[in-house]
Amino acid sequence: MRTQPITLTAHARFRMDQRGVSTDSIELALRHGDAFPCGKGDRCFFISHKCVKRHRDLHQHKGIAVILTRDGEVKTVYRNRDLRPRDLFRQWDLSSARVHPAPKHGRRGIVLN
């Protein structure tokens, strides 16, 4: 269970106001949401259908996603009722992206057109 206070970035505060997401929803997502990595050391906490089945009182918060930085700051929040957690980051259309050959250090880069 999370004991440290929630720190919000200016962007997260703006998105909370814009999207109507409360601090209670953020706390519940961090406490009961499904957690998975979402790049650059960040973690995503998502109140999925499974979370609602485990905790019936989360029904009104279903679909809340909270992106937490590795430093523990809330980077952004949004509500996504239609998608499963694995689909959260399929926002970009990568069909026109080119994959570059691996450089000497072994990583491949993607360039969006």
C-alpha cells in the first residue's frame, strides 16, 4: 500500500482539471490498479475490468490510468473506458514508421513520418 504523498506535475494537474479526474481516483488507481511498465522507467496504473471485479467500489473509477515517473511523480492522468491495459499505448499509428537497422550498440530506432 502506498504511504508517501502524491506529487503531481503541472501537466498532471492540468489534465486532471481538463478530464475531470479526482485525487481520489488517482489514489485508488495507485492502490488497487493493475501496474505495468510504460517506457523510460515510468509505470502505468490502470483500473481495469478485473480491478472492478476484485473491488466493486471501483466501478465509477473504471478506466482511470495514471502514469507515474520513476521518481514517484504523477506525470499524467486520463480516463479510458473502452480499451484494455495492453492497448493503452497504441495511440500512434506506426504503420508508416520505418525501423532502422541496428547500430553497433544493438538498438533499433523507429522514425515516425
